[in-house]
Amino acid sequence: MGARITSIGTYVPQKRLTNFDLESMVETTNEWIVQRTGIHERRISHSEEFTSDLCVSAVKDLIHRYNKTIEDVDMVIVATSTPDFAFPSVACLIQERLNISPTAGCMDLNAACAGFVYALHTAHALIASGLHRKILVVGADALSKITDYTDRSTCILFGDGAGAVLVESDDKFDSFINFHLGSDGRGAQHIYRRGLSSRINDIELVDSEFLVQNGREVLRWALRTVPQGIEELLNKSNLPMSDVDWFIPHSANLRIIEPICEKCHYPMEQTLYSLTNYGNTSAATIPLALDMGIREGKVHNGQRVLLYGFGAGLVHAGQLMELHLDEQINEPTEL
């Protein structure tokens, strides 16, 4: 059974946190942030706006644009590291709020910044097996809720947002060409948020309620791992990188994306990222970037896109696909 993404919707909160705002909060400057990250501003959810709210708004944008019904969705997968609660899942919360059938399965998937690609891979497997026919996949995070705004090394990076797609069975098209997954738990202590345990790999963790990141080690790992993963994925697909129309990596930091493209001999002009105006939104960065390309008229049906997520775990995931979205009926809501 073939599967394809038929529709997409996105949402970011209204509140903007610019680099100039951060100048009054921590010792930094707009120039310093732009030079080191490429980020100019990020969106911040209000005090009573959580990941489930971001998801619902993104799905409503999808419904509006493509005139889709979702009551018959038979599985909901939400990729997130910032659920409203440890349990119940965000997927269960949005199933009720969006009136999705009570016979639909619901689950959250935590693969951090690679979460959206992992969720797509899972949705494809469930449909290709014949077990499901219509799956709602959402990548969403409210990282501002776990960011320390006195820590310059992290607060300049993160923002909030959500992206949703419908993955549906199709007898004519199979958009999913190939994939590559990987992990290296030896580096798990380089990016985490404290939970029940205070140790990772026998290393005592910082006693903090906020996200903690060793950016230098994550950078080294990503620059080594992502180009290798891309090479393996393309080799399995018998395609050169030049046959990829758009590369959409996780929007962690422009200073990570640029050397990855250089190592892969791929032009930045064909690389889509969402960090400039939205920062690092974890599981939402890739669907936000894809949708930005669609909204701007760059990305079209029939084109090949290479999605590649990487982050805490340390995990990474690549998905090569050919787009075959349904016709968009209405204009998207403004971001």
C-alpha cells in the first residue's frame, strides 16, 4: 500500500521575542546572536498556551487550507518533547478537542528534534502494512516552557511552534522513497531535561528544571553524523544529492546547517530552514520549513525533498520523499 502526505498546516504563537528583546534580558547583542545562530526572532507561547494548543491550531490550518475532514483519522501521532503532562498524551488531548473518532489510536513519540521524521516513518510503516489508512502526524514543541532565560547559551535559540500533516494511503503514489535512522546514546548527557533520574551514562546531571545543552558537543556530533547519514540514505536510494530538489534539515542553528550543506556539496539556495524568524522549535522546525517553502511557492508536487532531523538522544532520522499533496483550496492562516 502506498502512502503520501496529502495536506499540511502550521502554527506559531503571536508573541515575538526578538534579539533586541533578549539584549535587555541577558548579556548579548543582536549582532552576536545573528552571527552565531542566524536567528533574528522566535515565537513564544503565552502562559496558558501549551503544546496541545499549538497542535490544535496547526491542524485547524490544515483543515482550512485543504478542506479536509479528520473525524475518520485512525491514528494520531504527536512528536514532542514538551507534552502538557507526563500523561495523558498530547495525542489524546487533541483527539478529543478535534472530534477525531474514538476508535483512533493515539500516541506521543519522543525523538526530540528528529521527532517529526520519526513520526512520519512510523506513519508510513503503519499504512504500508495495511493496518491504517489515514494518520494525523504533528510535530510540536513549546520549548519556552523549559528554557532558562538567564542562560545566554540556550535562551537565544529556542521558540515554540507546530506543524501537522495528514499521511493517507494511496493506490497510485507512494511518496516515501527511503529512510535512514540512527542513534548514539553515549552522548545522551549532552542535551537533556532532568526527570526521575539524576544520572545519564553514570554522569551526574545539573540540578535544573530547564533544558540543559552542551552545544559544542552536539555540534561536533551533528557535523559528523548527519552528512554520513545522508550519504547512506542516498546510496540506498541509488540517487545523487543533485537529484534532491530541496533539503530540509532540522533548524537547530544556521552554523550547523551551512557546514552540513558544504560537506554534502549541496547549495544553501535549495536548503529550507525555519530558524530565522522562529528559532529552534525542535520537532516543529522541519514541518514549519516545508510549509514555508509551499507558502512561498518554492516547493511543488513532483519534487524530491530530503528531510533530516537530529537531536537529543542522540538520535537522527532522514526521510527522502516525493511530494504529492492535494490541491490547496483556501489561503493558509497568517503566521
